Amino acid sequence: MLFDIVQRSLQMSELNASILSYPHRGHWGDNTYRGNCSGHVIKDLLDTYHPDNFIEVFSGGGTGEDVAAEYGYKDSIHLDLNNGWDALKDDLPRSSDFIFSHPPYWSIIDYNKVRGEYTDTDLSCNSSYEEFIFKLDQVNEKIYNALTVGGRHAILIGDVRKKGHYYSIVKDMTWIGVLESHLIKQQFNTESSKYQYNGKFIPITHEHLLVFKKIGVWQVDVKWTRDVHYNLLEMNRVTWRALVQSAIQELGGQATLAQLYDILKGCKRAESVSDWKAKIRKTLRASGFKRVKKGTYTLDIS
């Protein structure tokens, strides 16, 4: 008991740095509930922003509710499928100046199995990544609309690695509101930390805590990313070095001048110079390339 009290006093404070680390999750909530976040995160957010009222979305194992009760937020609201609130179908029951959300990290944990009940609107159900992001955006928009002017939405979200691919939810989701803070939280006792890995695999041991602010009644600030694939041959601002390097790599690591001329003759950069062949020869004389014999070149990566 004394150890727990000491740990609580050491870990609970206003947020005063962008790196968060809570080795002990605290006594709040059900510590057996998978994906439950540390109560220190919620406590420190409340200590920092001192909201008039507090709503928690995706309340899971009851951590936020315990924190709120312990620190005097008597009218706080905690919403989850566990207590009958559907994030995709239902509105938030009231407006708030502070909303904390901790959504599922795609399908890493199947909360249908955790609850023992299937719901097709559960964000953790077996949907594509694109569908998950679409649904998460819907929920985040709903949360933003429930904020009062000057209110904040703090969302705790992690990255995912699945079937050899890395998915950055925080990058791919739509940002709604003005980003006020981006904090990194260290994770402890993760599933990936239980195993030893060979090669270049790097386990994910962090989460993102983003705080968005609503600054106007009608204004909605939105930011999103998109995936775009360009062809270097069609780009104006690409360097000749990048073009020559790519051409050599396409040819297996070695190329003749004639082969380079043939590949690069139709590139966008060639349209803007009168003697583009001279540009290629000049580039090959620079560092980064090696002549293996007359008229034949390779990359110099030694």
C-alpha cells in the first residue's frame, strides 16, 4: 500500500513535457481489461486543463470513471459499448469543454470477444484499415461538434504493425480542430515486448496523445494526409543525380551511356535543357558513381 501511494505521488502532475512515461498504470479501473490505458494519463490531463465537465469516449474498463470519481468530477460521463453507447450511431449526451477518447487500435484487440457480444459497429471488428479510419473520422467529428468553444479533445492512439505493414493511425486519421499538443507516451507490458525478435524488427512501444482545440463556433479546422505515388521521370524538381541513380538501379546496378540515354530521353527534366545528354555525362563524373569500363557505370556506395 505504501509503495502504491509513493508511486501515485511521483507520477501524478500537470503535463509539463511532451514525453510521458507511467511504468505503473495505477489503481484505477479494471487492470485485466485489455487495452486499458493508465489512469495517470487521464489524471494528468485533468490536472492540466481543469475542465468544467469531463466526458470520456471509449471508457473500456472504467479507468476514467474511477479517476473522475476520485478527483471530484461528479457529473462526468463515460461512454462505451459496454454501457450501451454506440459511437457510430449515438450522439454525445451533452456538450463539454473537455473530452478524452481512447479508441481501439484497429483490430489489434477484438473487443467483441472481450465483451462476449458481437456488434458490427464496434471499431475493432474485422474491417479493412480504410474502413476503420473512415469510422474513426466519423467519431472524431462527432466529438469535435460536441465541444464548446475553447474546448479540447484529447485522443490517445497507437500505431499498428500487421502482416508486415506499418500503419500509423495518427497520421492517417483526419485531424479535426487545431492541434494544440502532440505528446508521446511510452508503453509498458505490451504483447510485443514479451518476445525476442531477430533481424531488424523494432517493436512498437509508444502511443500518441494529441490535444485538439475548438477555436470557433462555426469554424472547423481539418487536416488530412493522402497517399500519392509519383514517377521520377515525370517530375520537374528531381535532380539529375536521382534520375541517373534510378536508371542504373533499374538496369540491375550497371548501365552504359546508351542505356541511360534511352531511359532518360523522355523525362521531364530533359525537356528543359538543350543538351540533356551532357547533363547525364556531367552527373556521372560527380561523386556517387564509378566507371567500370569505358562508357559503363555503376553506383559507388563504398
